[in-house]
Amino acid sequence: MDDGDEMPVREGLGRSLVGAIDDGTKTVRFVIYEAERSAELAAHQLDKTEVQPQEGWYEQDPLEILHHIKVCAESAIDQLTELGYSKDDIVTLGITNQRETTIAWDKYTGEPLHPAIAWNDIRTDSTVDAILAKVPDRNKNYLKNISGLPISPYFSALKMRWLKDNVKAVRRASRDKRLLFGTVDSWIVWNLTGGPHGGLHITDVTNASRTLLMNLETLNWDPMLCRLFGIHRESLPQIRSSSEVYGIVKDGSVLDGIRISGILGNQQSALVGQNCLQAGQAKNTYRSGCFLLYNTGTRRVQSTHGLLTTVAYKLGPNAPAVYALEGSIAVAGGAMKFLRDNLKLIKDVAQDTENIAGQVFSTGDVYFVPALNGLYAPYWRKDARGIICGLTAFTTKNHIIRAALEAVCFQTRDILEAMNKDCGMPLSKLNVDGKMTSNDLLMQLQADLIGIPVLRAHTWDMSALGVAIMAGNSVGVWSCEKWKHHATPTDTFLPTTTDDDRDARYTKWKMAVQRSLGWATTKKSIAMTEERYKLLASIPATVFLMGSFAMLAISTMLKNR
Ligand SMILES: Nc1ncnc2c1ncn2[C@@H]1O[C@H](COP(=O)(O)OP(=O)(O)O)[C@@H](O)[C@H]1O
Ligand SMILES: O=P(O)(O)OC[C@H](O)CO
């Protein structure tokens, strides 16, 4: 531990409980596990307020995240007491989080300098375009060899650059050397460990691998990428492994004195929770988005079919990094919320999607491409927009709701197709988790549309479980090695369709995807950005990047001579 402070560390009273903070896009959860039996004992969750100040902009309140963690922890700990345990039985804490979402704050006051810019926010569209215009062949994979990622508004570096270009307080803090940047894990750890009074400014390799600033080989901030995006190393957190004792909580809350010993991005955490700790194992998590991760062991597989290369976990400071190929889908469960909140077709995302969609036997040839903020893997088309096509006089809302469920399944098939091409080894089954998987109809449709068995974990919340295992592993109360041999109970959904039927439906889906592409122009984003930040911006958002990219192009040219 590097903060050797006087706070007494909780060692437990022989009953080793592990707490997990799970900050998702829509909800914050606090879960308490008993390590010995790998059993969930108590949990509490709160919904978050998502602010959409403009089309395509998604913001969250960093202070609300901290508030929700406190309330959830208190409530879960109250439940513990009723079960005959004590809060002193919690020996360590893990933190898992929505990835890429970016926060800027003041090192000395702890004040957030802007709302968090969420991972699915596309305000940096025009910056991406400006970059691509300068890159040979407008190649969005130009930085993929170093970072594993395409140039996309999804990743944190673009959000940091936008904050520096458009928010006066961020620029001022940067000039005064008070600026700290971080993904949500960094924000949480810094605050839990003392904030302005010695808080640890750290992140783990999995979260860092989503910024577009980390070098996948060195597992450190890449000087060239930092220069390119104009992000100073001093404002970035230190990159640590996913499983080690980083420090102890000292924020005056009910968690005071507990060690923090695990950090993982939520999709990587679900990979661990799903027990995919060996190369060749994969899982798909269905929450607001949907993310399929395939463990490639210590090998960094470079995708040529639109997938990301990412760090899966690093089991300790001296352990090698384990990598994964990832297929990221931006809108999965989010489409159900869209049907509820925007189109008002349903009242309850869980019950209505299953019951109403179940009243028809097919979508009646209706396809819904939920490209609400563009399409992620394997297309990476930020100009795509949502479409519902194939409507006839016969179509009812039942067909549209069913098409929204099928869209999640077709997008998963898109990813599996890409993964098979990259790895050459088709999956023989799909392990799934996430709240959306409680929908039996969705699970059956998924098996029918991909043609392999779908194995649903009995515990839908694998993200919290995964990081709890990581945290427990580093203090010796839970063992990743043992976890590898743990048989996770599942429900199996078998395909009931023929290859021909499946392929015909998939061909139609691809036609629908084609129709969704190229719908959005970036002109609108530029106008919207300027409208809101006209008075604040002193330099056009892209000037800095252009200079940097010109430098990069020249240096690459020189290297290749
Ligand atoms: N039974 C269900 N059927 C269909 N969609 C569901 C079901 N349960 C949850 N969802 C959708 O899945 C998402 C669940 O996300 P959740 O795990 O709460 O959040 P987060 O994205 O914050 O991790 C929501 O967008 C919700 O609309
Ligand atoms: O909060 P979720 O489950 O939608 O996950 C979001 C992802 O981590 C974004 O990359």
C-alpha cells in the first residue's frame, strides 16, 4: 500500500466479505459477497440521472455517482446486519465501472469542472472527422496498432480534448496545473481515498486501455498519443494492475478503513465473473449496450474485421496482462428504454418487451436498426442513424418491439461473424449475462438467430462479481485460480431454426444496416458545439489536433523512409 496511513485496516473477523461498487451507465450498485461460498449476500442499487443537453450529448453528474455509492453501501450494509454479519466482516472492496466516460476535476478543491461526458456521447464527431481528413486514406484504424482502438468519439482521449478546447474551467485548471482527468474508476478511487487530502489518482489497465492514450504493449501512457491529443501526462492517473491493494477508504463514510484492491472496467469484470479466464473463452453482457469479449490470453490479437483489442485484466503488478478481442454494441437495452421513454410503446422494459413481443410469432419482416448514436463494432459508422424498415399496413407495435429485441441478437451475430474471421475458431456456445438476459424471449431469439446454444448465467450481475473476485484475490480471501474451476450454473437456450432460415433473416438485417448508414452529417454537430460554447472557446476545437496530426504524419513518413 502506498499511503501508509494511520487508519486501521479492517481484517475481518474470520468471515471474509468483499464489497463491490458497480457504476453502470444507468445505475449504481453496491453488492456484498461472501468469498468462501462465492455467494451474494446483500445489494442495493439506485438509478442515475442522465442529462441529454443536446442531441447526441450524454452527461452524468460526478457528485451524484459519489452520493449513490454512499447510499447504496449504507443500505447494503444495513441488510448485512439483519443477516447476522457485521460491516467489519468486509475486508476489501472492488470497483467496476462504465468505461470511457470521462471526468475532469480540480486537484485542490475536488470540484468537477464539467459534468461527466458519457461513453456514448457523440459531441466529438466533428473532431474525429477533422482528424480523419488528415490521416492517410482517412483510415480510422490509424492508431490501432498502438492502442487497439479505432479513432471514434467513443474513447476518452477525444472527450478530454473536447473538454480542454471548450470548457474554460478545464483550460484554466490545466494552465494552473490543477487539472485531473480520469475515467469513473479514477474519480471514485480518488474521492474514496481522501480526495484533495491525498486521494490516489490511479486507474487500472483495463480502463486505461479504453482511452486511446495507452500503449497496449508497454501498458503505459504512450507519449506520442498524449502529444497527439494534447493531454499532459501529469493530468492523467497512474496505471496500475487490476488486482492489488491500492489504498484504503478514508472519506468519512461507512466504508472507512476498508482496503481497495480491485479495479476493472465493467465488461472485463463480467468476463472474470463469467469465469472466462482462459484463452478461447468468451461472454456477452446485455445491459444498456452489449459487449462481447473473447479472451485471447497473453496474445494481442489485432482485428482486421472491426473489433477492438483491449486489456482483459492484469492479476497483479508483476503478472502479465491478459488481452481480449471486443465487439462493442452501443445500443442494446438502451433501445428498450427508447421504446418506453421516446416512443411510449411500452411502460415496463422488462415485462412489456417480453409479453407484447411474444404476442406475435415474427416481426412481420420489420427490422429496427437502433443506431441512435451511430454504429459501433464492427461498422464504426458514426454517420449511421436509427431506422425501422419493412413497415406495412399489417405492422403493429408488437412487431416493432420484437424487432427491437431481434436487433440486439443480429448485432451479436455481426460481432460473432467478425470474431470468427479474426480468430478462425467459431464459438460453439455463447455465455451471456446482464440484466436484459432475464428476458426469456430475447434469449430464445438469440439462440435462433446465431444457431448456437446460449448459456444464461443464473446471476445476471457478473460485473460486480468479477471485480469482487479480483479484489478478494489480491488480499487472499478469494482465488482466481480456484474460480477457473468453478461451475457457473446456467440455463440453456437451444436454437430451433434452420441454417437457411437464419441466414435469410441475417441477409435482410444487413440490408437494413446498409440503409441506416450515411444518414447523419457532421455539419450539425459543429453548429451545435459552437452554439453552446461560442463564448468559451478561444481556439477552434480541431486546431490543436490538426497541428499534432500533421506532426504525426510527418514523423511516420520519416520513420518509413
Ligand atoms: N427483461 C428485460 N428485457 C429487455 N430489456 C431489459 C430487461 N431488463 C432490463 N432491460 C434493459 O437493459 C438495460 C439494463 O441496464 P442496467 O444493467 O440497469 O444498466 P447499465 O447500462 O447501467 O449497466 C436497460 O437499458 C433496460 O432498458
Ligand atoms: O454501463 P454499461 O453496462 O452499459 O457498460 C458501458 C460500457 O462499459 C461502455 O464501454
